[in-house]
Amino acid sequence: MKTCREVFVMVLQSQDRNLSLFERLSLRLHLLACDACSIFVRQNKVLSVRMKAWRAYRDESEA
């Protein structure tokens, strides 16, 4: 079982690279047991989507 600290790093790494099958499984297992990390994953996804939208808006307004 991964620690919250390891899951935190793994979630951030998943934005830059594809996680291995073992990493994905261990992440899911941890998220089933840990509400705090599940909330972090959801917040991180929302933030990522919002930042992409902001970058697109900023790029369009500069054109």
C-alpha cells in the first residue's frame, strides 16, 4: 500500500507521463481507502482543466 506522500507524487507525475500498470493499480487501491487523497485527485483534475481553459483564452485574446 502506498503512502499519501507517494500518491501525491504519483498523481503529479501522471500529468507528465503515463503510469505503469502497477502504479495505476496501487494508486487506485490507495484511493479506495483514503478520502483525503481522493479529494486531492479531484481537485487536481479540476485545476488542470481550468488552467488549460485559461491558457486557451489567453492565447486567443493575444491573437
